[in-house]
Amino acid sequence: MTRTVQCVVLKSEAPGLERVPYPGPLGQRIYESVSREGWSRWVKHQVMLMNEYRLSPLEPKARKFLESEMEKFFFGSGSDRPAEFKPPEA
């Protein structure tokens, strides 16, 4: 049976993640209140941030920035796109 959560991103009940997606208390909080679809939206946003800001996940400063943006995305005011970001044309 699929575990469901009240997703903070979708604002509705949806299938939850299968495992804790990030270490520590933030990961546990995400596991308890973010759906698979909500997590997928974060992953797409994170890739955009990494590309636009030219971040390397190996750099501690970049990891700290992404963790901060992740917390804002799920539990804060939201993570904004960079001002110069232009979405790809369809």
C-alpha cells in the first residue's frame, strides 16, 4: 500500500516518498510532508538553479545554498528563479 502525505507543495494529499530524500532533520521533515510530485518539482527547480548559477554539488558553499533554497521551496516563502532566467521555448 502506498504511503500518502498532506503535501506542502501540492496543498493536497498525494503519494509520499519511499525513503528520506536528504540527510538530517530537513530530510525527515520533507519525507513527512512532501509528495513524490512535490519532490520532483524541487529536483527540476534545483537543476535550474545549478545551471543558472553554475553551481557544483561538490562545493560546500553551493550545497549550503541549495539546502537553504530547498528549505525555502518547501517550508518558506518559496525559492525564486534567478532574475536573468529565461525558460526554454517550447
